[in-house]
Amino acid sequence: SQKIEQNSEALNIQEGKTATLTCNYTNYSPAYLQWYRQDPGRGPVFLLLIRENEKEKRKERLKVTFDTTLKQSLFHITASQPADSATYLCALGVWIYNQGGKLIFGQGTELSVKP
Amino acid sequence: IAGITQAPTSQILAAGRRMTLRCTQDMRHNAMYWYRQDLGLGLRLIHYSNTAGTTGKGEVPDGYSVSRANTDDFPLTLASAVPSQTSVYFCASSDSFRQSSIGYTFGSGTRLTVV
């Protein structure tokens, strides 16, 4: 069956450290992978996209890696701050026959950065 | 309006009643989507529309219907609400699958409780 799995446990880290979140998938062949941030009571907000032929993408303190052999993406936040506390969602961009392109979401990982 | 507007923000609905959740975007995006978000299950696609005049079923379409009469509006209707439809509903839009470098834009959500 097709699955997307993110760290099910909440991640608690100290301010200034690097947070690393994991997204694993099975039986999908994504054209790209996206990461979103979601704050309580709000809709997800797009952060980064990495395509299937890219290994790494950076944006300010964020870094995403994508290993299509391992079927895994890692999302890093360096020099983390309490304001980074949120739920982070990974999403696979897949092409579905007769439907077109779709985003399939993982269940999210809650990150808490302590001062 | 900037982005996606959803209404209402929250609603308590008696089982068996009909309800329409409204979604309007001002970005002229071709594609629009309805997701529901439940604890532990993440975001699941209900219905989608790749362009005005067309709609399709997502992962969990039963009990829901949509229409896309124009580019901007994508209402979601529950014909006869049941308690299992208690959830947070998010509307989203994107320009196109292949040009999704800016990701999906989400609304703030509608929190629906069916009693």
C-alpha cells in the first residue's frame, strides 16, 4: 500500500540547535516533495519544494534533502528559535492517471523549540 | 481579499442538515482543492478541480459534492451531515502541477462539528 510517514512523536529541542524532521514514503514515485508549516488554528503555509532530480535545497535557515532511492526527505532547521515551534507537514507531488497532479500529505510532526 | 477566503470559520450543525462551505480565491489559480484534517490522519483530499468547469473525486469523497462554475469559487456541500464529517476543512489552490514551485495556497479553514 502507499504510505507517507513522518516522525509520529513530537520533537522537542533547545533553542539554537538544529531540528531534523523525517518524511518517509512507500510505493509512490513523486515528481517533487514539498514542506509546509502549520500553526494551531491556521492553514498550512508552503516553505520549500524539492524536485525528484535534486538532492538538496536551501532557504535561509531551512535545508531539505531528497533521496529517491531511500524514499526519504529530511527537513532541517538550523539555529532553531522558539518562533519555529509549529507542526511541519511533508507532501508528495504525484501524477495520478486520469486525475492529474495531486499533493499527498503526511500526518505532520509537531516541533517545540524551548528557550 | 488576499489569497483564499473560507466561510464560515466554524459551525455546529445538526446531523441530517445540508450545509455548504464556501471558498473563494483571488489569485486566478487554475486548480482548487478541498481537504479535511483529522487528528492522526493528516490532510486528506475530498474533491478537486483542475480547471473551471471540471471536478474530480479525491481520497474521501463520499457524502460531499463540489461545483466549479468559475475560476474563483469552489463550494463544498454536505448533502446530509453525519457526525463522522466533524473535522477541519481546508480549501487550497495552485497554479498548476508542473509549475508548483510556490506550493499550494491554503485558506484558514472551517471547523465543522456535526452533532
